[in-house]
Amino acid sequence: MTTANSEFRKCDPNAYVGFPVSATFTGLMTSEYPALGNHARVVACQSPFCLPAEFVDTVWADCIPPTLMGHYFRALLQALFIDLGLYKIYPKVLTDFGIVRVKRLPQTAYTGFVTYSIAALKKLKIEEKIFIEQVNSYFQNLPEINGNIKLISSLEECLKLYESIKGGVREMKKVSLVYLTRAAIAPIIETVILADRLKFLEELDNGCNIVTDLINLFDIKDSPRNLVLIGIKRK
């Protein structure tokens, strides 16, 4: 919704598309109050009102919601790439933000960290021989092991050992807490976005007598995008 000539678009064509659109909020976008990037706006969709009742309970238990297991696998894979230095050997697998670019994997890959990682490594075209060499080098220099480990020859063994040392319940809980934090701030971001669009319509008035309003169209538990912004131009 931002124009092609927007100052924010000139600085970063990708970061500010769709926000801000009003002059009021554009004036607030400074180094102290930066604009919302695309990732922040996506967070607005993760409403805490949409979380199942058992979700919060799992944070305090020794488990993780099944819906977040994929996020756990993905986070552990990211840590693995950093620890092994694979991003230096295969720099093209990273995005501009230093994130491993995995994208979608078949549903069968989500049965465990090993199956997930094997599918991801195959998709990213990581050579198995190089991967195993990096794993062995990493574990031989790891303080927790102190060199007391035999050389590993299989990919599955490498991944199992890494998860046993670097993964587990504690890391799963971190994923849950991050997700809960995102859900907690989601309504704030959504409110800011709606307020920006409301001000945009008000600024279009310019003597045209435009009436604006926000209508609660359905229950927020069905979707965090439950509000509809309308603008009516009176004759």
C-alpha cells in the first residue's frame, strides 16, 4: 500500500511494503521508532487467543506441543549449521539474514530430528562426506566431550549425537517460550497496523466527509484478523 516514491521504499524496497501508509505514522518512523518489517507484520497473525488451552501447560511440563516440533527441528538444524561452520562451506544456503534456507519439506520428514535433518541436508545438497567430517571435527573439539569419542561414520549417528548433546527438553521449552512471546505481542502489532490504516483513511478526508470505523466482524478466537476497517464517503 505504500507508493513507489515513498522514502521508506527508496531506503529499503522490501522492508516497509504495506507499512506505514499514513502520514501520521510515517512521521513517527525514525531510528528510535523504526517501521515494521514484513516479519513483524507476520507475527501479528499469531494471536494468543488462538492458542489451545493445553499449549501453555506444555511449557511447564517436560514436553512440547506437537504443532511446534517442526519449529524445534528447524531451530536445532540452524544451530547445527552454525556450530559445524557449514554456512562457510555452503554460503548459498543462507538468506541475507543468516538463516538457513530450508523451506518446505515432505510431511514424512517431521517424524524426528534425524529424519528432518536428512531431508533438509538432501534438499540443500550438502555432501554427506563433508558433513560427517565437520561433525567429527566439531565433537573432537567440544569441551563437553573432551575428545572422548570415536570417529562417527554414518549420517544418522552424527545427527543423533548432536541432538543428544545440543537438543532435548530444555531446548524444546525455549521454542515454546519464543512462540508464546510472539503471540503475546501480536495484538500490539496488529493494533498499530490498524491504527495506521485508520489514520490513512482519515487523512484522505480532505473535506470529503469520510466516516471511518473498525467493526468486529467475528470472534478473535477464530482469527486475529477479526476487525474490518471501513470508510464511507458521505454525499
